[in-house]
Amino acid sequence: MAQTKAAPRPAGEGESRAPGGRDAPLRLDDFLPYQLNVAASVVSQALSKIYADRYGIGVPEWRVLVTLGEFESMTGKAVGKHSHMHKTKVSRAVALLERRKLVARRVNRADLREAFLSLTPAGHNIYSDLAPIALDFARQLLDTVDAADRAALDRALKKLTERSAQLAADIASRHGLR
């Protein structure tokens, strides 16, 4: 990966010793789950400035819109699973997108408890407008990684995602959780 120079830290920040002179057994800045979360958060915040400024939607609405743009029609449950969002967030995002006439709901005759969601023509217009902008954002982001390292980064991210899901399932089964 391309090396970037870290911003200077204020005196005392980032030292390996905890207050009181003890060695810290866990340093948040060096903790992989924290690093991944920070990277995801910063990337999401930067990208969200584009669609928030242009269309007044937030991250959950963006994820629903893009998921429906990709798959055309899905249930809210399927959108949540694909986008890794809790059902409450999906429901709120869908409600906002429906009020804005960007998403339409169609009853599932096989299961009346759920509905199929799809983009309206206005929703498709936003998706079509934002897709190339989002892809350009991703390209600019990936340009910071050396071309020779991109396949390794992709493999590493997939492995970390798969392993995290496996660890979560293992922990849940040990503790009798779902």
C-alpha cells in the first residue's frame, strides 16, 4: 500500500504507556477492529457529503437506495441483510424514501407481513446520477493503494469480513444467542 505520512500527534498522544506509567495492554489506535471502524467511518462520512448535499439523504437512505438500484426489488429484511443494517434503520430509511417518493412498496401476496421495495422513477434518477460519482469516489480512494497491492487488499478485506462473521456466530452459539 502507498505510504502516507501520519499527522503529528500532540505531546503525550499515542505513547505506549497508559496514564500512571503502566504499559497499556490494549492501544486503541493499534487495535484492528478500531482501525477498520475508523476507516469505514471516515470513508462513509466523506462519501455522504456528496449525497447529503445533493439529495438530502443520509447513510441509511443511501444504502437502501443503492441496494434497490442494484437488485431492483427486495424486501426490507433482504435490504437489511445485504447492507448490514438493523431492521429499524432500514424501516426508518424506507419510510423517509417513501415520503420523498423515491421508493415504492408492493405487497408480497405470498406473505402479507412483508412488502417488496423498489425504486420509483425519481429514485432511479438519483441512483443513475449518483452511481458514477460514487464509483469515481471509490476510484480516487483506491488510487492511494499501489496497483500491485489492490488484489491483496481485496482478499484481506474479504477474509476479515468472513472471519468476523464466523467469530460472531461462534460467540453467539457459545452464549446461546441468535
